[in-house]
Amino acid sequence: MNAPQSELPQLTEQQKEVAQRMGIPEEEYARGVLVSKFTEQRQIERGKRLGEHIEGILQELGSAYYTLEALVREGVKARWVARITTPKVIKNVAIPIDLADDVIDSATVQDIERLRQLTFRAVGREELINPNALT
């Protein structure tokens, strides 16, 4: 929000109209557009890092048979959803945002194990979960 005016994006005509209808100065609206851009870039990077962890977990199952097809952040529902192709079906795995944040920010053994267990359960491979792994 403190970016110099020279770094603010040029508003489209539609954005200018919205700013005018909402009674917001164009410069302030442009700052909001810039914040949105930075926020989106940050979430893309966080998604890439989470995806790398999920892919590492799936390699334990055989990467040719289990693949991460997509990863979507659902902020309103406070979760990431991983779309994983299994040998039989496609599974959507809901990953709570707090778990994803722990994995992305800290990547402790415990955090990775929680993600691993969630992923294995979701794709129907519970037999590979070590019940003593988190104790």
C-alpha cells in the first residue's frame, strides 16, 4: 500500500468506472489492484511448494500410478484441494489451510506425516499408514 505512484498499475476503463461508482480515488483503487496481484503471486508460490510436498508423498505410491493433476486454494472454505489421479479413479483431497500452512512454512516431520496420512487415506491406501508415526 506504500508503493510509489510510478509502480501502480494502469487501470482499465472498466476498473476506472468501478472506482468512480464506488467513490474510490483511482490511485487507491490501483493500490488495491497491486495488492491483489502480489497476493495472487504469493498464493501461486505457496501452491507450488505444497504441490511439491504432495508429489513427494505420491512417489511413495508409485508416481506412474498416482499423480497430482491440480491444486486449488479455496480460501472461503479454508482449504486447498488436491486433484489426484489414482489407478481407478480421480480423488479430490481436501487439505485444511492450517495443515497446508504448517507444511509450507515449517515442513517438520510431523507436518509432513499428517499430510501423508491424509493423502493416503484419501486415495484409499490406509494400509500404508503407520499408526505410531505421529506419537
